Amino acid sequence: MFINFLNFREILTYNFFGNSAQEYLIGLGVFVLAMVFLYLFKKQGIKKLRKIGNNIKIETYDSLIKIIESIKPWVYIVLSLWIASQFINLAVKIEKYFSYFVLIIIIFYIIKIIIEFVNFFTLKIIEKNEEEGKKIDPSGVNILNKILKGVIWVIAILLILQNLGFNVTTLIAGLGIGGIAIAFALQGVLTDIFACFSIYLDKPFQTGDFIIIDDDLGTIIKIGIKSTRIQTLQGEELVISNRELIEKRVHNYKKMEKRRIEFTFGVVYETSSEALKKIPIIIKNILDRVESADLDRVHFKKFGDWSLDFDVVYYVAVPDYNKYMDVQQEINLAIKEEFEKENIEFAYPTQSILLNKS
């Protein structure tokens, strides 16, 4: 038995590939322990994390758990091998490249966690605006999301290159010069993209708003990266660049809390004074009956060329254009009906010729 023990000690001290059998056994033991620990962490630890997450009710906690669950088994094997490799002597190049490989994996999952949180907060911003009743076009938020994720990946790549021994300062300087050249080449496109950010941050209008730009009017159906699309009243789709849009004077009727309407009508000169006095009362009674209409004033305004002109001003409590037209139609029909009852005639262009007999 003593001889066998001596033989076993000799076996443990036997060296091959720069390590003794004892060191390999220690490395193997560390590998197994690391695998067991990581396996228990994934199976049991996540359950406890989920239980804690349910108690504290933090949504970002769930996102972190999902990322941990998404880690593939081979990642745990590689991490266990790397931990075990610290207890044995590897060739310099093998140890170097293996460490680089592990570093890339770690940075990749760290970036994945960061991006998951970026996506989470992007979604929360959109959901919050929807809950508050804001019809916000998510394109601006999504653009910022993509740019932020791109910046994160660039930083990660630069970090990896720096650890690999590359001169990152020179690379950044080269990228800066190239970026300036690209910026000059794409100046028009970049201007439209920054205009998109300006529209999103300043919010002069949003998807669904009815706007007027110069002689064009319609409803915004999409605010894109480079251009905005408007559905005109004629039915066609108007595409206008974001840069041009923010430089124009835009009338946004969706921002109105109420719409002010002024209209005139005329009656014939033969209308009696008593009937003229009745007209403001008739108009007031009609406006009082019309829902969503609030009369401001009604006056006998002037003596026109062929009519006695009245001026009416009222407000519609909602900014919707179709609602305004419905109200105006109801008022017009009611005025026509009441005037027929009172035998009041509307005026129309006429011309009288006076002839003198000599």
C-alpha cells in the first residue's frame, strides 16, 4: 500500500506540457466547481432573483433576469475553463488569446445588458406618452435609441481594441477626419435628421395634427427621419423635408382649444326696420340651440352695395375641422328656415338703373 502511495505521488509530480498531473487535477477540480456554481446560480439563483423582483416590483429587474437566462451554456463552459486556467501554466500565446476571447464575451454581455435597459426605457417613454394621451410618433425616440446603441457598441469595440494592444487614439483621430468628410458629403441628409430631432424635442406638431404650410394643408400621418408625410384634403400624400418644414411658418389647428368663426350674410334693402331688429335675436336663439357653439356677437354691420350686411362671430368648443363644418351647416340651415318663417329675404348681387325722362 505504501508503494502504491509512492507511485501515486510520482504520478502527481509527473510533468507534461509544462504542468504536473497535480496541477491538472487542481485545474479540473476548479473547472468542475465553477461549472457547478454557475449551474446552481442559473437554476436556483434566478428563482430567488425572480422572487425578489416580484416583491419589489421593479420592471427593470425582470429585464436583467431575462438577460441572465439568455446566457448560453457554452459561455459558462468558457468562463469555467478560464477560471481553471489560472491554476495551470499555459503557453503565453494561448493564455493571451484565451483571455482576449473571455474579455470579448464579458464585454458583449455587459453591452447586451446596457442595450436591454436602453430598449426598456425607450419603450417606457413611448408608453408613458400614450398613457397621457399624447399622440407621439415613436420614430424620433427610435432614432435616438438606435444612435445611442450605436455609440455604445463603438465604445465597446474601442475598449476591446485598446485591450488587444491597438493604438485607439490614432484610430479615433482617423475616424474623426473621416467623419468630417462624410458629414460634408451628407450635409443635406444630416440636416434633415437633426431637424427630425428638433421636431421631436420641440413638438411644434405631432402625428394626427391638422396643419397649414403656405398653400398646403392636411393631416400629418408620419414624421420620418428625413421627411414628413402629410395627407392633404384633396387626398394626395404630400412629402416635405424636415429641414424645409422647420423653416416654414406652420399653422397647427390641432393646438387650438376652440375655433373662432366669423361669417357674414346680407338681406335685401326692402327689409323693414322691425325685421332688421329681429335678426340678431333670431341668430342668438339659433346659436343657443346649437351644441358646441358659443355666440360672441351679432351685429348689423353696414349698408352694402346691394344688401344690408350682418356680421356674426361665434366659437366652436372643439378644434376638429369636420365638427366646425357640421356646426356651420346646422346654423346655416336654421337661419334659412327662420328667415322663411319671418319672410326675410337674403340679398344677392343686383343693379338698378335709374332713367330720367327729359
